[in-house]
Amino acid sequence: MKSRIEALADFLARNAPLAVLSGAGVSTASGIPDYRDRNGDWKHAQPIQFPDFVNNADSRKRYWARSYVGWQRFSRANPNAAHFALADFEASGKVATLITQNVDRLHSAAGSQRVIDLHGDLGAVRCLGCDASNTRGDYQQALKDANPDWHSDVFRYKPDGDAELADNSHAEFRVPGCRICGGVVKPDVVMFGENVPKKRVLDASSAVDSAKALLVVGSSMMLFSGFRFARQAAAQRKPIAIVNQGRTRADDVAELKIEADCGDTLSAAAALLAS
């Protein structure tokens, strides 16, 4: 009987070119926490909702205070073995397109060229008024300049550059407006309660259409924004393989499921294919 690694290597070899859907589990080895436990349930309180960010000034202040602290750690994250293995699979022609639900840009940093950042890029900000964009590094400096004496204790770091701070520590935190029009600045990511831009969805759907199979890595697919692509592949009777530590919404339609570390598993499959 084939080992799980041999089965994955065989899946990759016979189904190229394939599409990949990646989630938070790919980046945990880079020091970025994930959202869900092995059963697919929330590990933390749910993140801020988009309508609350837009309509509530205190919620925005709380968001940016936490993000100001969390970004200092998040921005130093580097790609890990899973990112590099997927980039190698693309370079060797096994992966055509990588659709990621992550906002850390670590796939691109590892060398993947054909990446669809489904939920955006935390390394950029955008004005909700005039649509002007800026780098997060520049906005981080603006936050620092606006809060030279502000400090808060950190209880723990959370997914996507968030940090849990002492209660009400954001009360005195100042949030700069857009450098062009003074409007509300938002991270250039799809927040919970916000729709993924239609073009990104269409591009990702087209990638699944043109692929021979779908490989899911590090995602429980509990959110429909990612699960829709597994459902699409299943409807087209395309093979699906999943590498994820815990339950996923697509377990019942996958021909191969491996519950193991993403980096170790992908690296071992890559080594087997290269031998």
C-alpha cells in the first residue's frame, strides 16, 4: 500500500497542471497564528466586521491600535517550507495557479509567480473616500508619528497582524486619515462581512476551470470564499487532494486527505518527485 506521501506525489504527477487553494495553516510555521482549531471552530473571538469598521469610529481606533502593535511582528514573517515547496511545484509545471486566502504575501516572497491574493494584501492600505493607496509601511510610520507616547501591554498575537491588548488601551490612540483627502483608511484586505472583489473570484474560478485538479493546503474552507472552489472542482468531477491538520468542509469530496504539517508533507512529496 502506498504511503500518504507517495499518494500525494502520485496525485501531483498525474494531475498537472493543477490549481492550489491555500489557507492560514500554510503560514503558521512562519509565526502567523491561524483562526480555527482542528475541528474547524474559532480559536479566538471573531475579527472585526467590515460594517463595524466603516460605521464606528471607536471600533476603527481599536482595530488600528491592535494592528499597529501586531504589524511589527507580522511584517517580519518569512516564507517556510510549505511556501517554498509550492513555488517549486509551480516552477516544475505541476502548479498552474495558486489561490490564497492569506494576506501575508509569503507565497510571492517564496517565488510563486501566479498567485491570486483572494483576500488582498495586508501590506497595503486604501482610502475608502478617494481610493488612494499607500504601503502599510508608510501608514505604520504615520501611526507611529501620531502616537509618539502611546504604549500598551500585549496579551497575545492573533491572526493577520492582530494583537490582543489591555482593555481600553486604544482610548488615547490617534488614527490618521488619508494623506490625500483625510478620509477613512482601511487595510487593503477583504474583511469579514465584506465581499471578495468580483474580478478576483472570476480569476480564481477560471484557474480552477482550466486546472486538471485542485490541491487544498492549510485551509478548513469553513468560509465560503474558499470552499466555493472545492465545490466547483467537485462539480466538474476533478480530483481533489487536501493537506490540512483537522476537519475541512471538503473532506467528503476529496480523493486524498492528509492530516499532517503542510511544510513537512509538501517537502517530502517534492523530494520524492525529484528522486
